[in-house]
Amino acid sequence: MIYIVIFFQSILFSKGIQIRSELDTNSAYIGNVIKWSIIVKGGEKTNYNFPYLKIDNESTKITQVMSSKDILNRLDFEIISWDTGRFITPNYSIEILDDYGEIDFLMQAPELEYSIFSTLPTLEDRSFRPLKGPVPVKDVWPIKNIILFILILMTTYGIILIWRKRIKKIYKKLDYDFTESPKDRAYRRLEELNSSQFTKEFYTQLSHIFREYIERKYYIRTLEMTTEEINKSRRFFPIEDIQFNELITFLNRADNVKYALQLPGESEMNSDKKKIKSLIIKL
């Protein structure tokens, strides 16, 4: 497409307003639409108005296709000619307004020339013309949208069905009226401890019972501490030195059994169990 751009600049009263007139083509056939645009540049601080223009006669039809309210600095027209020859765009002036909204002066847009040709010579051309692609046809029923809607409904139904069949967790509320004291829990676990099981497992559970009793009674995190860390934290244990030494001696013995450094018999296992019970009673 050929563009013809003619610049017309008129600087009055130091306002620097510039009017530009454009045609999207300078030649067309009878009945073809030519786009004519009037553009104002540099008028941001100036009030102006696009007068209404409409021409409809036997040879030419000019209609405004866009109001100046949509685009403040541009106005578009459509030109359709019904006769062949050379034509000039009509005389069109923009109204420059003063501070009171009255017309101060007029600025004329440049006139542009264009040519209109007949379509009869093209009919005599017997050469093949380029084929046009098929025109898209809308379906009577929107099958694609219907299928998508059904799939969305099925997916939503499946999500709801799976959500309803999920297994809900049942949380039991603890009854604090029947909680065991540290000593009662230690006694119960000692009664359940059987010396006939493996030695390593026996001393692991016996050490855990004793550590748990100390932790729950004195609020010292002995379950997370090693025997060496417990020995270095003597000042935090509100017990006598004899009892603390017995505690460390047993924990060292339990560690040696767990790491296979010692292998006590069943009688020694029962003896250590009684010592732990006696030590719990003293504490």
C-alpha cells in the first residue's frame, strides 16, 4: 500500500501547531474505500475543534468514521468515488479556539490528489487471478464449547466425589484426669520389661525408662543427651552425688552393652533392673 504524507506547518502566535493530511493510497478503483486522515501535532496546550464533514453526491461520498472524542488529535474519513479521473480532497479547516472557547482562527489542512480508475480493463484480463482462501463458516451448534463444558462438569463432579470419599482423621482428646505420674509410668514399664529378650534390646529399653523418668520429673532433656553430656551437666540435677554417680555408672554400662563391649547374663540383667527400680524409689 502506498502512503502519501504531506506536511503542512503553520506557526501562529508561537503555538507551533502542525497539521498533517494523509491518504492510505493515491490510486483506487471505482467503489474502493480510501482512508483520509487529518492529524494535529504540537497542539497539546491549544484548544481546537474538528468540524463535522460529510459529502454525498453523484461522484463522491465522504463520511467520518471516527469521532474526535475518541482520539483527540486525529480524525479519519472514508472516501468512495463513483467516477473515474483525478480528484482532490475537499477543503477542510480546523477551528483554533481561544481561552473562551470561541473560534480564534482557522487552519486549513493540505489538499491531496488521488486517481480513480475503472474496473472494466481488469475484466478483459484473462490471466488467472490469485485464489482467495476459504471463508470460515461458523457452526450452527458450538460443538467444541459443548464438549469442553461437559468435560468441566465431569471433572468437577469427580473432584467432589473424591473429596467426599476421603478418609477423615479422627483425633482423640487426651483425658488428663488419668495421666500417669513419672514414677507410675516407670514402674509400669519396668513390669512390662522382660529379661528373656535380647540383651541389647533389654538395656536399650531399661536406659530409655530411666532417662524418661529423669526428664519427666526434673524437666531435663536427658532423652536427647549422651551419657557424657549428662555427666558434664551435673549442676542441673537436683539429686545427691551418690545417686548421680549410680546414674552415670548404669548409663555407661548400658552404652557398653549396646555397643557389644559387655555381655551380661540374665542374672545381671535382673540385678540391674532391680537397681533402677530402687534408684527411682530414692529419687
